[in-house]
Amino acid sequence: MSISDLIPVSLELAILEYQRDKTFEAMLFNLDTGFIASYVPRAKERGEYYKVIDEFCLFYLYWLHPHRGRRVVPNQWLQQTQKPTYHVWSGYAFEAVCHKHSAQIIHALNIKTVENISNWRLVIRQQKAEGAQIDLLIDRSDNAITLCEIKYTDQPFLINKQYAENLMKKVEVFRKTTGTKKQIFLAMIAATRIKPNKYSQSLITSIVTLDALFQAPNDS
């Protein structure tokens, strides 16, 4: 079984009680050497999540594996950049880079004390209920939590009314589900800058751009 068989489309597995399958456990152990990362989401007692974090693996799973045995036509790669798959891949790849540079992100956000770094997801099995996902969660020691929304775009990103409502819903679902009493801050991690408007100014407390990810945490 190859990594592309293990993670065919979603690039993320939620494995509950995987210890029962020793073969699968051994396979994950062998892969957990920089290709994938395992983590237990905040306040989750059972189960581990596995994410692909190797940039080449992400590229392979999206662009090479699906086209095995096919001839590359002229301008094929340029054509791919116009498809939704390109934007999905870009988002996954940028998120992987952000998780690898969490120390730089914490420094850029001027956070001094950190208890835990993870992400958070509420999967809903009831039809009328709503789920939510937090890309990067920084649980702090100063009675606060910073929820980071990771967004890749090749142009400055504009938070419109619909996107703002989605962000507010994420915060509310997180607060209600976890029951946290900590103060919640919302930050944006963006490949490019965020266009300022009334939504960004009222919702976003901090913005981290791509340049900050490649600075040493102790740089001024």
C-alpha cells in the first residue's frame, strides 16, 4: 500500500482506536518521519488525526498520481491553475507550511505564553446541526485563545459579509462546543495581505503574512 492509497483524496485521516490494527499502526509509524504529522485535537480524549505535511507528497497526490500513464499536453500545467483543484491544493500546501512555522507565527502574533498548539474540528452527524473547523489553534497561558484562519490567495484577500459571518459562526460554535471561558482572539494567516474594510477591522485582531513565516522567531 502506498501513501497515495492511504490518503487518496482528502489528505487527512481521522483514525479512532487505530491501535487495534497493528499493521496500520506500523505503517503510520514509518510514514511519521516528515511525510505526515499526527496530533490529538484540543479537548479530544480519543483518536488521532493524521495530516500530510510533506510538500512534495501534496504535489504528487494532486498532480502526478491522478495523471499516471497520461501524456502531458502543451500548457497542461497552466490550464490546471484555472481549475478548483489548484486552489484546493494551494490551500493544503500553504496550511502545511504554516503548521511547520508555528514558532514564527506565534512570534509574529506577539504571543508570549503558549500551552498548546493544535487545530480543531467539529464533525456533525445530525442533519440540522452545523460543524466548524479551526485551521490553527493557539491555547495560551494568559487566559486567552487565538484562533487562526489560514487563507491562501495570490491576490490580497477581501473579507466580505458572507466570509465574516462564517468566521463569527466558527468562533461561536467553538465557544459553545468547548465551553471555554477564555477570551478568544481571531487572527488571519494569509499568503498576501488582507484588504482593510469594516469586517476585517471589527473581527481580525492580528494578520500574519507569508514573509513572517521565514523570519527567525527572535528577529525583531
